[in-house]
Amino acid sequence: MFNNWLRTNKLAMWLLTIIRVYIGYEWLTAGWGKLTGGGFDAGGFLQGAIANATGDHPAVQGWWAAFLEHAALPSVKLFNVIIPLGEFLVGLGLILGTFTTFAALMGLVMNAAFLFSGTVSTNAQMLLLEVLIIVAAANAGKIGLDRWVLPYLRGLWNKMTHRDHEPKAPTTHLKKRTA
């Protein structure tokens, strides 16, 4: 019942727009600050998260710390690019209402990664709000560019996938006989 309300109700559409723009602003400003701040480096954050995986009550689970230590930390230069760029693009997508569900999903993935790394901050709140946007699907982007972008892309997809599969009229080379 609540899912249906989120997906179809006009009031929900307006509330989701407010939530979407708020979360988008948070992501956009975080990403922009890292992109223009003169050298974002995730190395210290990753090392701190790995260090928080020890002790009696670790804030970071061992499996996540192993991923950070053996995959993320050796690839820190890649993460130094994809984190700020991802934050900025998620924010832009949410504010403009373009690919809204996908943008919210990518934001949720980043918030989950930050939570797994032991950083609570606003991540839990943003994650919960992103879930609402994802569940609402297209209704969350109706007051945004998705109103035009998604139908356009759907039309292109249908043209591409149905062009070769359209039934052809049977051709017969029989001459009509008269009696």
C-alpha cells in the first residue's frame, strides 16, 4: 500500500522532489568541494577505516577492512577520482531529476560504503531517504527531466528492439486464376 502511494500519488511526487533535491544538493556540494578543493585523497580515510577494524568492538567489519586494504587502498588513485566525480554526478542527477532511480541507487551504494567504513555522519539518514526514492521509481523524477528523458529513451529502445522483429506480410507469387 505504501509502495503504491510512493509510486503513484501526486503528493508523494512533490515530497519525493523535495527529498530528491535535498539529497542531490548534499551530494553535489560534497563532490564539488572535493573536485575543486585542490587534491582530494581518500588514502587517509581508507587507512583510518582499516585501523577501526581492530579491538574489542570494531567499527568496521573484518571482511570490509580486507576489501579496503587489498582492493581500495592499492587503487587509491582511482578512488580519488571516482568518489568526488560519483558524488557530483549523483547530486546532479538527483537535482535535475535525470536517471533519478539510478542516481539514488549509486548514492545508496556510496552511503553504504561510508557506513561500512565506520562513518555515520549523515550517511544513515541519506541512505534511508534514497531507499524511498528508489522504491518510488519514476514518480520521484516526474518533476524533473525524467518526465521527458525516460519516455524518449523508451521510444528509442522500442524502435531498436522491434525493428528487426516486426512481422512481415507474406509474399505469394501466385497469379490470381479466373474461371
